[in-house]
Amino acid sequence: MEFGAYSGSGVEFRILGPVEVCDGRTGARVVPSGPKQRTLLAALVVRAGEVLAADRLIDELWGDRPPASAANALQAHVARLRRLLPQGPAGPDGDAAEWISTHPLGYLLRPGGASSDAQRFQLLSAEGRALLAGDPDRAAGLLRSALALWRGPALDGGARGPICAAEADRLEELRLTTLETLYEARLRCGGHADSVRELERLTARHPLRERFYDLLMLALYRCGRQGEALGVYERARRRLVDGLGVEPGPALHGRMEEILRHAPSLAAPSPAAPAAGAGADPDRAADAEAELPALRREIALLGDRIAVLGRQQQVLLRRLQELSGATARPGMPRQVPDDGRRASETFADPTWGLSPPVNSDKAPASFG
């Protein structure tokens, strides 16, 4: 899709919903009347700037049941679509050129100075996702603007041949990823209370998408509803097992464990805190943020290991005391070497040697 940047005027091809063309110069909207016309326009828009072979377009419009005169029928559809579209960009001689041109191998939609809502959506979504770590508030605004471009299912109203079906699936996946990023941005801004109901709706609508469950669990936990957050995990697990025959992935399972441990990093951000990375080098801030979850997890694992060693040390010390008592002369008090007692006291404390102290029963969050 090789459309130019949106300038607020000119022609825009829209495929994020019913397929249509909007002429910003006149305010007119062009909506192809039949499913074949809509499918033809959609395929040409999806492959704008690329010559589409007649055979591919015939397959797109009729599938495995093309008419006997499919080539002639395709030519007729192209001719009607040309008459329907608004005036095209000026050609080399200054005259208005056709949007759709015929080539020996097929047909081509020339982007010219037009734009497309799909390309605008992708640009806004990419910019919002890039700003998530450093400026979640601004990122949320861009992501909302991207999602507002959707008027319904992508490439709605036409047949679903290979070209349109693949593009519709790709755009829908990007829409869901954008939605996930939007709610992550809202949680980073402290909007957990306002997000619970919408995330509940999204988990019901997309029952096999783990990220929505993850975000809902975090939002509920931050609202003081730990029991409900754990209930969301069980609901997700049942749906995944029933629908896909798999257990929840490491991220969702880790979130459940973090909630059980009341991990401090699950706490809501302070409203007075400045945006992450403000006044700092963006690249260094992003690198540091990416490294922090893994580092916290390693520290927590080390704390768990220290706690295990402490328990093992206590068992050995008790055994040493028993053996010392068995071999001591009658009337002599049993003694434990000082270095052993110091070791026991040290390893029994899971925060030993760590700065800042880490509670071995609390693991860091993957979110943040």
C-alpha cells in the first residue's frame, strides 16, 4: 500500500469498515453499489502501486467458480469502477488521469496524491506504541486517534478472496494490538478504575487473547480486588484449555504469581510522578526500562535461593547440635560453633546482601 501522507484534503480510500472513497475537495463519498465492485476496489487499494494480474482479480471476485467470460466481466467491472471514482490526479500533460490504469498483465491503482485510512491508522499506531514507555499519556491520545478511524470490520461489504482476506486479518490483528497498547498506556497513567469494565468486555469478546486478561488482572488488583483478579486467571485458563487445549502462557501465569505475592511493582503509579523518561535521554530510558523487569526477577530468584539455603543451613545446624550432644561428656553443655550460628542468622534473612532489600515472597512484575 503506497499512499502518501494524509494532508486533510484530496482523495482518501477507506477500507477500515465498508469500502468507500471520500473526495475531500467536494465532500462527496463514493460507495460502490455491489459486492463485486467493492471487492475489486478493495483489492486494488490493498495492492496500490502494484500491477494485479487479471487472473488474481478474477480469483478475488469469483473464487473457484468464475463465469465463462470472466475476463470480459472483469473488464466491465473495471470500466464501471473508473466512472464511479472521483477525478484522478493530474497527468504529465496537465489533464486528469484515471486512478485505475490497464497494463498488459493486469490493472494498477495509482496512489497519486491520495491517502488511505489504513495507512493513517498504521502510522498513528506505530507512533503511539513508540511513545508508550516515555510518554504514556501522549501515547494513549495517538492510539485513540488511530482506533477512531475504524468504522467497522476491515474491508467490510465485499467478497473475501485471498488478497482481501489476508489484509483484513492483518489489519484486525494490528487493531487488537493497538487496543492492548492503549489500555497498557491507560494503566501506566493510573486509569485502572476506568478500564475495568472495558477490559471485561474485551476478554468476553476475545476469549483466547491472553493480553486482555493480563491487563484486566492488573487493573482489578490496583482497585483492591485481588480475589477477582485471581478469578480472571481461572476464567482465562478454562477458556484457553477448552478453546485451544493449552494452559496460559508464562506472562499470564507470572501475573497470577505476582498478585499472590503482592509484588510492590504492581502498585499504581503516583499521580504526581513525572512521565517516565522525562528530562532524560529517551534511548537510555527505554533501555533501562526494558532491563528492569529481568533484573528484578533475578534479584527475587536470588532471594528465594538464599531463603532455601537458610532453611538447609538450619537443618544441618540442628543435626550438628544433636551429634554434639550425643558425643559430649555428661554434665557438659552442648555448644555450636560461633561461625555456624552467625551463618544461620545470616541465611535465615532472605534480604541478606541485597540493596534495596527484597522480600523473597514477592516477585517483580513483568508490567511497567
